[in-house]
Amino acid sequence: MSKPYYEFFCPVKIIAGHAALENIPFELNALGSKKPMIITDKGIKNNGLLSPIEDIFLAAEQQIGYIFDDVPADSSLETVQTAAKAYRDHECDAILAIGGGSVIDTAKATNILVSEGGDDLLKYSGAHNLPKPLKPFFVIPTTSGTGSEATMVAVVADQKNNVKLAFASNYLMPNAAILDSRMTLTLPNHITAMTGMDALTHAIEAYTCMAANPLSDAYATAAIKKISENLFVVLANPKNEQARLELSQASTMAGIAFSNSMVGLVHSLGHALGAVAHLPHGICMNLFLPYVLEYNFSVNANKVADLLLPLAGAEIYANTPEEHRAEHVINMILAMRDRLFEQVQLPRTLRETHKVSLEQLDEIAEKALDDGSIIYNPKEVTLTDLKNILQKAW
């Protein structure tokens, strides 16, 4: 049944393929950019992933204004301010983010400061606090998980107060996302697994949470199918270009889905755990996904049941009685996590992370209760409920 009212918005141009990078000079020219700043991290630079991009700029006789490669794994307000200063000092006129979630979020936040002026990022936190479009902005993801290349959200750590600040605005969406298989071929298997489960969680929450709509459902289910069919193919053969590209597309499609339908309790818990224990976001998603689906089971089992088709394929879906499909979905996710633990030691429980103590669970629960994502969870949540889920995940 169609919803009585919904909105769907994705102005990001998607450029995908095995030679998509070659389009960057044209896209920058189209927006009048002559000196883009690249924002990335040391790992991307050291792995040689900047080389093809530098070669493309050289061949096109275009200039890279500056390369800022000091983005840490968990970006901060201070990192954003430093990047903004470098942009201004080198008189750049656009931003090209090359990296994973932290790099993309840093680039989005940097674009706020260089477009609006000043160094006070805090006044733009929250939803829709940007008054006008920002500078030209392009994203080249080097992981297949965050979907940030197609979302209006950025998250940056406020390390002084031990919280993560969220920024949401349509103006944070990039002008274009460039998905090129060359950019993920060197991704280690444990990061491929972690980011794959991140994208899967985005798609599943996009489909099962309260703001889902017919268009976001289409992107979410297509993303789930691509992840299910390609994640273990890539883990078995990391140099499989087509499977890598499929995962990149799945991540972007999941990003488009949840940018329009929002996410729920998995993300509330994940944001809280990330702030308290400083664990990567993808690990947090993997830890909580099945337990939140179980918690929500009483109110949306029918939506979860739908996911058996893209997750398992037509034959298993058809041969599974309707009343058992939702349970089968959860069991499949549990089995995926077991398989990923065996292959790359991706933690399935809080205990297996070796970074979380029982004494921290209350703080995690309290932070999760205050997280904005909880608003869109299909089932109301109390502090006691959160503590119970954390105990299950322990």
C-alpha cells in the first residue's frame, strides 16, 4: 500500500564504471572549478589511490589546488577547521573527497566552513541550518559501506564533550558521486566485510523503519540483493572488479534509500557505542542489526519478511512459508555474521570487540535514547529496552 504522503530527493549525479574517474575534469569544468582541493587520508595516499586521479588531472592539463591528507579514522571539529584553513590558504574553489565515511564527513563539514565563512561549525549542527548552496563538491568513495556520497548527513566528533555532532541539509549532498572499481580493489577483507554490513544495515533499516516509502524501498531492496550476491564473492576474490563495482553501487543505493527514509534503532545504538568505545561504525552496525530486528519483530515482521527475496533469492523465498520468512531473514543475518567472523574475525558481540566493558552499557543506553535516529524506529523504545538489547549483544 502506498503511503498517503512522502517525499523523495536525490540530486546527486552518479557516475559509475571501471573508468568513471576519467569524467572528473569534465564535471569540475562544468561547475567552473579550476583549483579543487582533495580531502583524503594517509592510507589512501600511501596505497597509491591518488595516482590515477593525479594522472587524469595531468592529462587534462588541470590543476589540483591542494591535497589535504590528514583526516583521522574518527574525524573531529579540529580536523575540519584545519582543512578549511588549508582550502582558504591555497585559494581552492571546490572539494574532491576521496575516501571512506570519515573523509566524506570531514569534506562535507569543511564545505560548510569554506562556503559560510568563519570557524564555528557548531551553529550549523542539527537539521536544515544551512541557508544556501555550498561550494562544488565531489565524492569518490574508497569503501562500499557508508553511502555518504548520496546523503544529506555528516557526523563529526566533538572530542571535548565526547559526543558526535550530526549535520543534515540538502545542501550537503555532493554534486556528483564517482564510483570506480579501481578505488576499492585494494580494500582489505576485514574492511570490505565491515563496510558491507554497514551498507546492508542502511538498506534494511531504510526498508523497515517508519519513514520508508515506495521509492526508497526500491533502492533498499536492490542494495540488499547486490550485497547478498557479491559480498562473499569479493571476500573470496578481492580483485574481482565487477563484484567490487556491484558493492559500490549497493552502498550508494542504500545511501539514497536511507537519506530519504531515515534509519532507526540500530543506528541509535551504533552512534552511542561509537561515541563511548570509539569503534568503527560498520562494526557497530554488525553488532546490533539482528537484535534490533528481533526487538521490532512484533510490529513489522511483515516488512522484514519481504527482505527474504532480495537476501536469499526467489527459490528460498518461494519455499519458505509466509509465517516463517521474517524469522528466516534474521537467521540468515546471524549466519552471515558467523561466516564473517570465521573469515575476517568481524566481531558479533560486544565482548568480542575487546573494547567494551559491562560498566559502559548504561552510558551507551542513555546516549542511544537521546539519538535522533530512534524517532524513526517502528517500535517505541525505553531505557530498559535498550539495556536489554545491549545485554543480548554482549
